[in-house]
Amino acid sequence: LRCGMRTTKCQLLVTSLCVMLLGLSIATMSTVTHYGRHFTLISDTSLYGNSYRVIHYRAFYFGICLSMTLILAALLSSAATVRESQCLTAMGFFCFALAFCGLIPAAYWRYTHSTEVEDSMMDVYDFVYEEVRRNSSSFRRHELTAIHEAFLCCGKHSPFGDTMNVEHTTCPPGQVHGAEQDCLQVIQDFL
């Protein structure tokens, strides 16, 4: 009986360690996604009603809250296992229940809005590109140039066909004719 109890405690401690590592990896992923160059360029584009900005911040805060809840649950479970405390065990299970209840709406949103992030990023790029195409003296040219440099792409295929002037002024040197990569396709592949 004593050996079985020790084995169970070891298994619970290893499980708590894995949950803590999961929480740390979610926090790291949320932080890298929030402060990554590709994502911040699109989010910081000064558009009225930039829908990606809302998604960008909500995903970051949701990821941080979820990771903190998982880390707290792992710490409480570890302390409950070592001390054999019913109160700490109940608090640990409550934290796991909170994390689970937070994941259900997130999974539902992911299922029902599967392409919303991708579409909103491409909409921002389309708007900036068309704004520069229509008005070559636009301040958005700097934003478009930064997006081209970050994603290592150059322009997009346009049904109007008059994109070469935009690409000459906003694409990094050597990419105008060499790469010929459609930025919409590159953004889609990146995501």
C-alpha cells in the first residue's frame, strides 16, 4: 500500500510538472506571437477599424490568462500532493475546471471562425497596398515597405495589372523581379 501511494504521488508530481511546462509554453507562444515582428506590423497598421488588432490583443490576453491558470493549477496540485491537503487539491481542480471552461469557447471560436485571423491580416495588407497604388505619396508606403521586408515578399497579383510602380517603390532591392512572390500567398503560408 505504501509503495502504491508513493508511485501515485510521483505520477501526480510528474503530471503537475507537465501541466506547468504546458502553461509556460502557452505563455511563451502568446508572447512571441504578440511581440513578433510579422504580427505587430499588421496590428500596428494605422487603419480605422483594424479587425486584426482586436484579435491580436484578445489572443494575447487569453493565452496569458490560460497559461497562468494552468501554472497555478500545477503549483496547487504539486503542493496538494506533497502535503496531502484536501483544500489545495480542491483549489487545483477548480483551476483545472476554469482552464477547461476557458478552452471550450476558444475551441468553438476556432471552429466557427477558422479563417478570420488570416482574412483580417490579408485585408489589412490589401487596404495598404491599394492605398499606395492609388496615391503614391501616401504615408502608407512606409508601412507597405515594412510589410514587404518582414514577410520577404513583393506585391500581389492584381487584376488591374498596374502594380509595377508600387513594387518598384516599396519592395526591397533585388526582390522586384527576382522573387515575384505574392504577399497574400506568403501571409497565408506564414499563418
